[in-house]
Amino acid sequence: MDSSLSVREFADADAESGTGVLHAAYAEVGARGLNYTAVDQDSHTTLVRARGGQCWVVERDARIATIQWPGKTYDSVVMIRPLEALAAD
């Protein structure tokens, strides 16, 4: 079965499923006892942060696979999961 990737702007309706992606992506950070907001933030926090600038969703087969947004400090792109990893799945 071929997978299809698509990129689109974050929509408010993405907050809940996007939060689940963040929790999964940063679970290891939390397991190590490190303090990082994305480990356990709620959907409202995800929504507020996504609305704070450009935020993009990469979908695979109509499900959020990763979230990207320009970093506020270094104007770089922060990626929850590298696109290369999506292609390898």
C-alpha cells in the first residue's frame, strides 16, 4: 500500500491529535525526567502555540505524522519528526 504525504497549515481542529503526536514524540524526554512542555501539555497549549506563528502539519494517509513551525529564537524550522524518517516508515 502506497502512503501519501501532504503538507498544510495547522487548523484549530488539529490541536487534539497534534497534542498526541507531541506526547508520543517527546515520551522519551519525559521518561528521562526532563522538564519539557511538549511531554505533557494539553490541547489548549498546543493550540495557543500553533496560533503564535506559522505552524504546518504533515499528514500521512490523512493522519498527522509531524508538525513543523519556524523557531522563534533562531528562525529555524523545528520538526517533531524528520521528514526523512516518514519516508523510511
